[in-house]
Amino acid sequence: MGKLWIGETNGCWITLWDTPSFKGHSQRLYGPVDLPYLRMGEEEWNPLVQSVIVGPNAYVQCYEDLNFFDSVCWLLPNQHVEDFNDLACNDEIDSLRIFDRPPFAHEPGYAAYMLWAANQLTRTREVP
């Protein structure tokens, strides 16, 4: 008889909440994975993701599936977003890619990653 093994996590995950401040319903998604048109099978979920925590080894590419190049924004390892509305992302984000590494220069969304990472680094350094 065959067996189905469940692998251990390597820190490549994102936890989503349907209300701000990490409250309400939550769901952890493990990567690496490509999730175009993200769907949740939970009836009681609010249709908007309002807050997120990114795992220690996850790089999350957020985008609008039908408008990829003008909508890409990134969430970086260990990033906590209490209110997704505070991010400078396109309002129509509907898809995620969860990587266990930063993107390579030849991959789609790399330029947006470099801008996003530089912006995050600048914000970190501005804090006294």
C-alpha cells in the first residue's frame, strides 16, 4: 500500500487574515507555490485579505493576474502587515506566488522586487 508523506516546513509560508490587526479568520499557505486568482474554500471568510505575516524564508510576489507588470508588489521574509491597505500595492491584487528564495534577475517581477526591497531597506534605516 502506498503512503503519502507530509513534508516539514522550511519557513516558506504566509499567513492571511480577513480582518486588520491579525484578527478574524486565518489561513496559512505553504510554498513554494503559484496561486493565480487566490481562492479560499471557507464560506465565512471576508473576500479581502486584510493582514498578513510572511514566514522567515518566504518571498511573496503579489499581483493582479490580468495586469501583472503594472501591479507587482512584494512581501519579504518576516514582514508583518497589520493592514494590507497601508501597502503601496495595486488595489486589485488577486494572485500570489510564494518563493523560498529571492527572484532571479531574468524572472518576471524582478525589477519590482528590487524597487520594493530597496524601499523596505530605506524605511528600516530611517528608524532612529
